[in-house]
Amino acid sequence: MSHASSSAPPKPVKVAILGASGGIGLPLSLLCKLNPQIDELSLYDLVNTPGVAADLSHIPSHAKVFGINAAKNTPPGENKELQKALQNATLVVILSGVPRKPGMSRDDLFNINAGIVSTLVEGCAMYCPHAFIAIVTNPVNSMVPLASEVLKRHGVYDRRKVAGVTTLDVARASAFFRDAMVTAGDEKNNDSTENADLMVDVIGGHSGTTILPLFSRAISKEDACLSREVLHDLTVRTQFGGDEIVKAKEGTGSATLSMAWAAYQFIENTLLALAGGDERVIQCAYVESNLTEQAFFSSPCRFGVNGVEEILPLGRLSDYEAAVLEAMGPVLSAQIQKGKLFGRGNVKSRL
């Protein structure tokens, strides 16, 4: 990868994946091992992590891989394993926590995962305070505000360097939209290279009705070929796409491969921006925002060498999208507040 010229050697790019041995962590680690931007890949989880690293190390690609098993019930300040995993990291991906199971609400997930994420973010504050933190652990709507409060307590919060990964919502909306266009028989659009690469922006949050795909912007003539009913069905399917996978897996798991792919897209784009390799990296992310009354919001953002450098204007919404946006407000605000309160008060979390 190219670096700005300097008399000092370029700083190695280190990516730390926390939760690397899980259903998302394994394929994500593989994808990251293949990325030539990454010099060092640090894998961290409760068990099996050295084995995963050894397996990946047999792939003749650039990144050096290290696997570290977590020390259980150890405060971040005394956790030498966590320090090794995080020290000098450029980007940290937090996947740790339990996946969503049948009948499990986002509140259930929060109660289990909040302490885990709080501990890991405390470690980031101590050992890599300038790293970009990408949060995948659900519920993202609460975990990002929680992380922000933990970092504030340690005096190292930079709103440009903390984001929830909502790329899977973009992927789902885009895939479902393309399928719908095929079903509608729009041969002109389906043969278009532009539409083949089209990605649907998704705003709001990363949970149920807080997810709002902007299908009205995905076609040149608003709502062309697709009825209002079809667009509504596509919106609901995008909002609850995770349930579709849990059901298809008969309760044995949730989205793993698609989530790993989506997280990798986010990582790849973010690393490119942080390195100064592209000044126009634009991707949706759940960040501290002033676009709406909600303190955190997912929307298209411009990434650069400092992280999230610009939150792009929302622009015009269709009447349907405006109504969904208004309705999600109280739900999203409550989830944000829940994360903030936990982040302000939890100082004794353990992994």
C-alpha cells in the first residue's frame, strides 16, 4: 500500500479482531488475511484463537497473524493478553458477545453483551486510544453510545473514530432491491452496469423498525416499476432480514457469512481512507450525528485520514420514508439512552 512520504518509516497497519473465533470472526479473519493493506492481524477471543492464527498463517499473503486467548475475569488494566491484542492497533473490530437466538430481543442481547463491550472498549482506551473502533456486536444502536461514554470517561473520545457497522443493512437492501427489479421484469435496468453496482443507502439505526432503506433513490425515476406495496415489503424485509436467517438456520445461528462480508467491506474502505488512499470514501455508518434529534444515527458519511470527516446531508426523502423516519425516533432514542446510561455507570466490567 502507498503511504505519504516521510523520513520515518510508515507505521504498520494493525487490525485487531475481538471475537475472532466466532461465526463472524472466522470468515472475517480470513478476508482480512487476504487484504494487502494490513501488515498485522491480531486475533483475540476466549478460546481457539492461537489455532485460528496458525491456520491462517499458512496462507502466503502479506499480513502477519497473531492469536491471543482472553484472560477471563481480569480487569482491562491488568489484562496483558488484551494489551498485546490492542497495542498499536490502527483499527479495532468488536464482534465479541452472544449472537441473537430465536425469540431473543435486542434488549436481551443488550443485557448480555453490554458488559463485554464495555470491557473491550476500556481496553481500547488504555492500549490504543487513537485507533478507529468499528462495532459489530449487537444491539449496535446501544453499543456505540455505550462505547462513546466509556471512552469519554477515559478522556480519549473522538467522535470521528467510533462507528457502528451497518453495512449489512445496505447489502440486504441492495440485494433485495435487485431481486425485486428482476421480478418486475425491468430488463433495461437489470442490463445496466450502473444498476448492477448500485448500493441502496440505509439510514437510521441497526435494529428492526429503526432501519430505513432509501429505495426511492435507487432508481432514476422514483418508484418506477415497483409499487408502493412492493417498496413497503422490501423495507420490512430489510428491517427484519436477520430473523429470516435465524429461521432458515432453524435456530442454530444468525447472520455470519453475510455479516463477515459486510464488516470486511467496511474495514477495507475505512483502512483505505485512514491511509489517505482515497479522499472520497463514502459509506453508511452509525455514528454520533446532528442530522436528526437522535444523538446517534446511521447515514452516508465521508471517511478520511481522521476517520469520519463529514456526515453528508440526508437530502430529500419520499413521503413514505419520511413517515418511517419520524416513527423510529422514540425507539432509537430509547436505545441510545440505554447504552449511554450503561457506559456512564459500568466501571467494573469483565470479559
